[in-house]
Amino acid sequence: QVQLVESGGGLVQAGGSWRLSCVASGSIFSLNQMGWFRRTPGKQRELVAAIGQGGSISYADSVKGRFTIYRDNANNTVYLQMNSLKPEDTAVYSCYAANLRVYWGQGTQVTVSS
């Protein structure tokens, strides 16, 4: 089992920066990938960013050049640094971790005001 605890949700002005954190505990040695999804009411869930165990990284086109995902293996934490935020980035952001199954955090709300 893997437990994920997110933090960092909040309200930020458009153009600003914000960072989300996700701490993993439990059977973390088997994790192949970690990352972030987001969901906006009326829209499908979107994979925002993912980072593999070997360091491979991918981003949604909508956030490329603005968001950065990175991990601190010593502290079992993955971060999502969000810059140049836009109102359309407003969503519930959920951390996930995957090995043979996918584990989810509880989700955290990020609201970008115009």
C-alpha cells in the first residue's frame, strides 16, 4: 500500500506562481511513476505532469513551459511548481503514484483569480 498526502492548494492571482507537494509513504520502493492530474467541473480529468523512476518527465501541452514537476527522493516527495498561472488552471489537483496499481491523493483545490 502507498499513501499520498498533498498540500499547497490555495488561491493565487493570474500570472503568479504556486507550488504543490505530495508526500508518499508505505511501499514506495516499488513506485514506477508519480505525477499530477487535475479536474475541472464539466471537463475530463487531465494528466498535468508525470515523472518516472528514472527521471523521465512529461507534461500536458497546456502547461508546458509553465509547470515543472520534480521529486525529492530522500523525502519521498514530488512537487509541482506552477508559474504564469492562468484562470483556466483552476482545478482540483490530485497526486498519483503507480506501480502495479495506481494510488491517489485526496486532491487539493487551486484557484487562479483573474
